[in-house]
Amino acid sequence: MSKDQNQYAVEMRNITKSFGNFKALNNVQLHVRKGSIHSILGENGAGKSTLMNVLYGLLNADEGEIFINGKQVDIKNPNVAIESGIGMVHQHFMLIDNFTIAQNILLGQEVTNKFGFMNMEKGKKKILEIIEKYGLEVDPDAVISDVSIGTQQKVEIIKALYRGADILIMDEPTAVLTPQEIKEFINIMHRLIADDKTVIIITHKLKEIKEMAEKCTILRRGQYIETVDVDSVGECDLANLMVGRQVNLDLEKTEACPGDVVFEIENLNVKNEQGQYAVKDLSLKIRKGEILGIAGIDGNGQKELVESITNLKNTDSGIIRINGKDVQNTCPKTSLDHRIATIHEDRQKVGLVLDFTVAENMVLETIKEDEFSTRGKINKENIDKQACELIEKFDIRPGSCEQLPVRGLSGGNQQKVIIAREIENNPDLLIAVQPTRGLDVGAIEYIHNTLIEQRDLGKAILLISYELDEVMSVSDTLAIIYDGSIVDTFKQGSINEQQVGLLMAGGQLDA
């Protein structure tokens, strides 16, 4: 092995970072070899994103040193990071929806001619070279709002490479990808390291760590635990190291005992933003004490289905009924009044008010109840009391964060705030869209058990997840959606993953 291959692309020594009295990172170490894929694993709030934000210059460490390719660098801001060959693809993409892919990539790095006018064609030529070299198939002229989440992620990767990144930081890169997109993503990562790029991946997905990474650094509660050779450990070993206890990766649940129909949809038709039908003649029923899971590739009508149920979008035709009462084409408050609770897919844009405190976000839907306000006067004491109880019950970190703006929490802990609020509202129908997105295995175990607990309490649950193993293991009834319609429904255990994947892609099962 040559000297260059032995060289560390990134060294972070004794990194410490505090926010007030909370120590997010305490003397953390990271050593990443050049031309490798290195994963960072830890619970929600363990300090993974904080460490990477220090490396990218979004945060400045209180103590510690950073070396890039053996040279010490003072990364005061992202501009210094970019100049040092570091690019970062954030968990929540930094793209402008009404710009084209090319415009997003070139923004801030515009190519101009000698007269100072923008030379879009020259910029697009370089973009196309990157697309071809790494197999990042996108249309530079497509508008961001019209493309899938998987394509948007490719755009962020191209944007970093366009700016000269040799070290790529990926924060939860597969959290919103379909199984097919995940496979494609892994292939792209291998192409990057074959070109001597270095990739650091923050992820909770143990299976993908095993498939991609050579080394894995584990953090726990802001402290460095260990760096392991991925080939030498199993998924259970990684899970146990991450949470510091034994984790059961196999979901255990009793058979469901469904009751009366709580929620039903008949012949629903809903148009998307482009005026085309995204939901087509869709019908389904969910009974009391039943989890109905919808499996499908993103973009097959799931978003429009949820928006129509929650009255964020009008239906073109069809009926949405809960407890025998029609609720379609009214307003979001009607859905709340009929005890429909929703864990939305996009926690930051739809689920939370980021500048509100954790306590305030907990009561967004119940603030008018007597417990929290009387004659227009807010009862802050009761709001804070409930928040403290839910923070402890749902293990939201850091503890006692009720007065912290919710944007200050990690993505996984933001998700826990939403889940705590919606379950506390005691719904008849709980809609859970990507409920474990960005959560660690310990939190996933807890959320799955919580959904089953709610089912056993008689709740009707609609689960929409792009994690095929999740929707197949948690659901009692599995519905396959393709091109806006329910293709078929199955009892749990009566269909395997390959058959589900075939139906999701528009295929048919052999008779």
C-alpha cells in the first residue's frame, strides 16, 4: 500500500463543542482514510451531525484540531471547507424549488463570459461531464419541484463535485430513498471512491453500513466510543455499541384483532400540482385495531393521498369518511376535529414551526383547549409541564429542552416531538408517513412498538413508508400502490419482499 493510500483525508482530534451547559461533543476523535467510505453511527442527539457541521464550518469547535490531507486547517466557515475540498449533502436538501437543476448547481458558481454575462451552456457542459463520469443521471433543465427526492439528492452531490469536492459528507443520505434508489446510491458511492474521492456517511441504517463502509466510528451522547472494521462486526454488534444496550432488531407483535371500520376511502381521484391525476379511483378501508401499510415507490400518489385526507388538498371526486362522516374538501381543522392525527413526511416544512420552542410545538393543535389557554390567555405552566412529560416519555434529547427552539434539535429528535404530539392527541386514525425517517435503531424499536401499542388500544393506523422491511413487518394488512391506485392488498406474511417489489414497479404476480 502506497503512502498516499495510508494518508488520512480527514483527522479530527479532541473536538469539543458545547451549547450553553449542554456538551454536544466531548473530546471526539475521527480518522478517515483517503479513498474510503467511512460511516459515523450514533443515536439521535449523539453528536454526529454536530461533528460534521464542525468539519464543514457551519459550527466552530470550542476545542480541537482538524487536519485535511495531513495539513492543519482552521475551518471557520463553509467557504474555507469548500476551498479545502469538502462538500456536504445535508439531510434536508438546500435547493430552490422553482429553479432548474442546472441553475441550482451553478448558483454562486456562475460561469461568465468576458463581458460579465452568465454562460449557462459552458456551465451545463461541466455539469454533463460530472453526470457522465459518476452515473448521476439527471436532466439539467428539469425544475427541482418536478423531480423525485432521489434526483434532488443527486443534484446535491453534483453541486458538491462541481465545486471541487474530494471529501463528501452525506447526512442520512438514504433516509428518504426507495430500495431501488438506495441500490443506485451505493453504486454511485463506489464510483466516487474508485475516483479517489473520500465519503463520510452519517446513517442509522446498519444494513447499508455493512454494504458500503470500510470503517465505522461510533458516538454515544457526544463521546467517542470506538472505530471498528465493518467487516469484523455484525449488525447487532453495531446496534449494541450505538445505544449501549442490547437491541432487538426483530419486531415482536401479537396478531391483530381488528374491529369495525373506522376509516374508508371510496373511488378517490386527486390531481397533483401539474394538474394530472396522482390518485386514481383509489379505495381502502382501515378497521379499529389495524395497521394498514401502503408500500410503493415514492411519487405514486402517496403525497397527494395524505394531503387529501388531511384536507391540505381538495379531491376531484370520491369520498373520505371517518367514523361514518364525510370529511373530504373541507379544511385541516375538520380533520383534527374528527380525531385524525398525522406524522407528515416532511417534518421541517409541514410538521413543525422551527422557531417555536419544543413546548410550543407540542401544543400546536391543542392550544385552544382549556388546559392550555383560557379566554385568550396562554397557560404556560401547563404547556411546559406537558412538554416535560412527553420529553421524558419519548426520550427527546437533550432532556429539559422544552424552552429550546425546535430547530436546535437533531432531525431524529424533531421527529420524536411530532410523534409525541400526535399520539398525545389520542386520535381515532393515526397517519404515519415515514415515521422512523432519520431515527436510530433504538428509537425505531421504540416507535414500532408504540405504533403496535396504539393499534392494541384500538386505533386505526395508516402507515406509509418507503422502507420496505418496515412496512412489511409493522403492517397487519399490506396495500401496494402503483400509479395512484391500490394494486392489491395482502395479509401480513402472505407475500414476500420480491413479490412486493415486483408489484411496486408495475409488474404482475404469476398466477
